[in-house]
Amino acid sequence: MAQALRPNTAGGLFATDGKPHPRQDALLAVTLVLGITSFVTAMFHHLHLLSSWTGLIGLLTGAYGQWISETTRERFGLILGLGAAGIGFFLGMAHGGLFGGVID
């Protein structure tokens, strides 16, 4: 019953380990921004270049971020960014792709 007397310093689901992770946090922010950009621009056919390229880069940064992530908070945000980047990438590819209309 000793654990009942200790305060919960871990916090909740998104608790960090109390150490700074600047590289992981930067990759998380970049992945989220690229994923949201890719997802939103994928809704417009004429923005397929932007959505496909931001989606592809978002998928790559998110994959690397998952590889080096250390906390649940980082992984949760990366999964959201990866999902948005993946949807945006595939819709951008369906609307014209990475080079659609540029190279004919």
C-alpha cells in the first residue's frame, strides 16, 4: 500500500518523463503543421502539388519522429500528424500527383 501514499508525479496519459526533448518536439510540430496543411489543401483539386509534397514530407518527418520518440505525448501527436499527412498525400496523388501538370 506504499504506492497509495506517493503522489502521482507522472500526470496523465500525456505525461512526459520530465526531461527536455527538443528534437522530438520539433519533429512533432513540423509533422503536425505539414499534416494539417496537406489535409486541408487536399480538399482542392488545383492544390495537388502542395498537398502531395507536404504530405510526403510530413510522412517522412513523422516516421523519423516515431523512431526517436520517447514519450506517449510525442507519439500521440505524431500519429495525428501522420494520419493527416497520409490522407493529404494520397488525395494529392489522386488529384494529380507530385509532378502532375508540371512535367508533360
